Amino acid sequence: MSRGRRGAIKPVATREDDMRLTRRSFVATTAATALTGLRFSMRSAVAADAKVIKFGMPQDFTKIYTFVTAEYSQGARDYFTLVNGRGGVNGYKIDAEVSDHANDLPRAIEAYERLKREGMVLIDPLSTPVARALVSRALEDKINLVTAFSGRSDAADGAVFPYVMPLSPNYWTQAGLIIDFFRQQDKDLKGKKIVLVHIDTPFGKEPIPIFQALGQKLGYSFETFPYTPPGNDQSAIWPQVRRAKPDWVVFWGAGVGQTTALSEAVRNGIPMDRMSSSVWISESDMDVVGKDAVKGVLKFEPCASGRSPKVVADIIKEVAGKGQGAGPEAKIGTSYYNYGVMMAAIMVEGVRVAFQKNPNGPITGPWLNDGLTAITDFTAEGLLPAMTVTKDDHQGGGKGRIARWDGTKFVPQTDWFSANQDVVWAEIKKSAENFKTTGK
Amino acid sequence: MFYRRAGIRHTTYRQERQLWPLPFDRFLVGLVAALLIIAPFVVDRLYLVAYLLPWLIWSSAALGLNLLMGGAGQIHLGYGAVMAIGAYTSVHLVRFGTPFELAMVAGGLASAVIGSIFGFAALRVKSLYLAMATIAMQYIVDFVITHVPGISGGGMASVEVPPVRFLGILIEGDLRTYFMALAVCAVVALFMLNVGRTAFGRALAAVREKDYAAEIIGIDTFKYKLLAFWSSSFIGGVIGCVLVVCYLRSVSPEQFHLDLSIQLLAMVIVGGLGSVLGSFFGAGLILFAPIVFNNLIGAGADRLGIAIGADLRAHLPLMLYGALIVVFLIIEPLGLAKIYDNVRNYFLVWPFRHARR
């Protein structure tokens, strides 16, 4: 009997033991993994003294920008592979560390601090919230914060933001160029009506001052139609847009908001050839809404798209051709891919100029900043309009062009041009001055 | 062996009422406190500013939410908005020249007032319906912030935090911001440890278990539900202020979106509802599991020479993170704090398993 009782108790106890054991070993394993993690990151800190120039590219692969980031990052890394394959710059290789910050500030700040310790001289977070949160740190630590197509528009004013580098036409310039294109088409915008359909976030409202200022100057009337973020339902807004009978429509959003805007515009019979987007629309978006349905839609192009630019052709031959591509070959030459190539090319050009100015380094943030702010007439072999960055103008001249979707690709409608920079710079100066005096 | 439970019997009420009656627990708490105090001098700067500092701040916020959720049983999905109110109020007050100490309290009060107004919903609705009402708060506050240029800071929607002094000490650099956050966290943690032993805390517990029953035994549920919202929102407001002053250094609307509210909710649930220790564990897991996995996978792939695509490399940490949360909740639905408690209970009389506990 006692045997039976013991027998009855024992399995229970053993199961409990097992349970405890799994729990304990589970906790132990987790702790061990965490510790290994620490050791790994320390290791990589030690390995940083080879002949490399460290760039940090923590970007949002998983939360909001997703496929935008994937294509952008693929382009940037392919370009770095191309440069490194040709021997790097002055014998130095570009080491771009790519990771995911999921648009989450603690993760982004962790990545920033970790990379800073590893000697990073440039960081490209490709996210407006993250860029805004990193501004004060970057200014303090003298690390070049690239905010291409993101971050503060007024960072174009290099006197106030010495280490914040948009290095691309900011949203105000894009608005200015789009309006000038409308003017070129209609000869005169007096009495016309232009509407802005935008996501109701700070990013979406950013271009409004430029549209308003130009409206006063050129005599068109201007109206805004905000939709709620994230923008996957805009069905209430577009009938109102139709009723407003606009001559031109600008739609301003990113990611899912863009494709939704296009399909709602089609549904409401807005003429596609009277609609324009900022930089944030690509071939992948057209796949979603139907390539033929949106024939004629316009966009702002900061650099050439497609595979014909020489740099992209070189990447296909020397990187993808050798199986060293960073992603699917089908994506090479898409708009966002080429943005990535463009930004990587500008960064590398900055490194090249920095070596020209101070061949012996030391390789630091200020050293690279000297190079980036002395880029002169750089076109990346025809990929982008001639770009000149100075200590005062971090935008690089504010040139771009307008392209039209023809059902298969974006076809340029204009040459590279710049317009309305007086209005844009007035706004930049005003906003930067405001930042300097009040921190807003 | 560690706790020597068998040999200790309290002889005075004072002894019995201590926060940590067992010497070993007191030793552990003292050890952790000492480690946190000497950490800035021994730990690498990276771990101080990118791990310890956010951990302390997020833990404090989780504690504040835990008072409402674990203490009073009222669900809140808009705690990020509560923190936003405190952050914006205090930063704007500091910009207008208010001393930081006052601005911090004023931030807390503003959060408490607005938080309690939305708390009125809790008088009428419960559980999922209350969750919806508090989500509404999140969206309304977000909307107001982005649409009033005076609050958000205008076109760029970002307001830099001016240099602030707390009791005459300039809060800047890594050390002072850390100690500021540590001090606030300690105050909140002590409050939370003690609140359960007060009449207020017991009333909240009664409301949490069943509000009709609480009413019958003479607890004014109207008052205590609102007080729960009031005090929890006050803590949220103060922590929002600490978050922007010590860690983010600028305020913009995206910092306080629904993501933050959900993150805090996850910390409270994964850590353990109503547990002080759990809030710290939960904050640690939710904040750092993705980062640690990210670094591990990145470093591992580089060192072992495995080619992982960027997409997979970005998503794999999130998959592991999700799996980890599920596994933890399956092992112990009551949260990480309960896992700790199980271990502690086991060792309480170890090596004797059948002694009285």
C-alpha cells in the first residue's frame, strides 16, 4: 500500500521537477543568450579598427515604411558593394551596418549609441520621427545625420544644423517644383484651383506653407483635404475633392495612403494626368493599384529611375551579375532602389571629397562633414541632377524633375530644373531661425 | 538555505509590517539598488544610455499603468496619451520659465485632470468597452496635439527641451539624466509597494475584485475609480516629463502614439498584473528582447558567414520576440513576476520541500 502511495506521489513530484527544470533551464538559456549578445556586440567593437569607414543604417524594415526601406536599402548596399569591389575609396572600405529600428525610438537610440561607440561617422535612419529624435544627439556628437526625404525640412539650413544632412530636395522644394510644373503646363495659374490631399500628420501638413505662399504669388486658390492616418480609408475625402472641381491635385502621403489615394481618385473620376505626388510613389505602388488604371499620374523625381543610368547598369554587371546583390534582381532600377543608390553615391562622394581635403584623416564625423559640405556638381554619372552642397545649403541645390507614369515606367516630362527656391528658402530660414531661438 | 525562513518569527508588529520581512529579500533589494547606483561608474556608456536609462523610465511608466490595471482592475489603452499630456505641459511650462520641479508636478496634474475626465467612462462601462473608451482618449489627445500648432510646435511638430535644473542641478549629460530617472523610478516604486497596504490600496483591490461587492461593504466606487485614474494619470504625466527631459530631449507627437500605449500594456501583462517587480521584468523584456535578438542575429550571421536576407534579418528578431512572449505566458500566465515568485517559493524552505511556508 505504501509502495502504491509512493508510486502515486512520485510521478507527480517528477513532473513538478521536470517543470521546474524546464523553467530553470529556460531562464538560464535566456540569460546565456543575452550574455552572448553582449559579448558579440563587444567583439564587433574591437574589430572596428581595420581600414573601414563606418556608416550606420538602422532603418524601418518592419513597421511603416517596410517595402520602401527594403528597396532603398538594397540600392544603397549594392552601391557600397560596387565601390568596395573596386577597391573602396582611398583604400578604405565602406562598412554600412544595416539593422531594423521598426520606427521605435528606444531601438533607434540604442542603434545610434551602439554604432557611435563603434566609430560611426554617418547615420541614415530613413524615418522622420527617428531623425527628429536624433537631431540634438547628432548635433552634440558631431555625427552626420542623413535625412534624405525625411526629417526636418529646415535642416537644409546648414548654418543652424551643421550635422543634419538632407542631401536631397526637401518637401518644400518638391512642392515648389510641382507647382512650377503646373505653371509650365497651364502657362498661367491665375484663377486656377489646386488642392492638396494629404495624410493628417506633421509630415502631411509640412508642404502647406509653400502651397499657400505660392498661391498668393501666382494667384491660384488652394484647398486642403486631410485624411486620417494611416490612410487606408479615404473614401469620405475623395468625393469632396471631386466636388471641389480642382484643376490640379497633389496627393501627399507615404506607403498605404498613396495606393489608397490613387484608387479612390480613379473611382471618383479625377483625371490622372492632373494629379501629382511627391517622391513617395513607385512602380511597386502601381502594381497594387493596377498599372493601366493610373496611366498619366505625375511624380517628383529626385534622380533617374530605371536601369539605364550608368551606375545602375554597372551594379547589374559587377554586383548582381556576380551574385553579390543585396536583394531580388527584379527590384533593381525601381524608383526607391535608385533613391538608395543616389544617397549611397552622395555619401561615398562625400568620403572622396573628404579624403581630397584631409587625406590623413582622422576619420571622424567632422572630417566627413567637411567632405559632404564640399560636394560640387556631382551627378553620379548621370543618375542625378548636378548637386552642390555647401556649408550653408545642405539640400544640394534643390533640383529635380517631374515624371509621368506611362503604364510601365516613369517618363521624365521636364529636364532637371529648380524653381521657387526664394519662397522655399524664406520658409527654411524662418523655420531654422525659429529652431535656433525657441527650439521648435 | 538562502531565506532561512524556519528560524524567523516576528515578535513585534513593526517587524511584521516591514516591506521585506525576510533578511535575504532585504539583501537582494539592497544589492540591486547598490548595483543601480554604481552602474554609471562601472558599466559601459552604451549600456547606461541605451539600456538602463530607458528601462528605468519605461518601468516607471509601467508601474503607473499597473496601479490602474493591476491595482484597480481598470483597463487603459491610452496611457501613451496620458504621458504625452504630462510631457507637453511640462516642456511648455519650462519654456515659459517655470522652474522644472513645478513644471514636472504641473505636468502630472494636467495628466491627472484630463485622465480623470476620461476616467468618467469607467463609471459606466467595463472591460472591453472601457478599453474602447480609453483608445478614444488616445486618438483625441493625438489629434489635439497635432492640430494645435501652439502645442506641437508648428510646422516641424517638434519641440526641443530646454536645459532644466532640478533642485539647482542642471539635468544634462549621461550621469545626471540617469540619476534623475533613477530617483523618480525609486519614488514611484516605493509608492507602488506601499499603496497596497493603505486604505486606498485596499479599496482599489475591492473595486478590482467586484465593484458591486465593494459598494455593498461601504466603498464609494465612484470616488475610488476616479481616484485610481487620477493617481495613475498623475504618475504617467510625471514619467512623460522624465521621458522627454532625460531621454528623448525633444517632444513630437509620434513619440506618444498608440504604439507606446500598447507597449506599456504588454509590459504590465507580460510582467504580471499588480506586481511591482513584474513591471520591471516586463519593461526589460518588451523593450530589449527585439534589440538583443536583432544584435544577436546580426552578429551571428556576420561571424558565422551565413547570408541572411535583409528582410529575414529584420523580421526574425520580431518572430523570436513574439514567440518568447507566447512561451512565457504559456509557462506562467500570471507573468514574469510569478515565475520569479515560483523560484523564490521553491528556495524559501529549500532543501526541505514539505516544510510549512
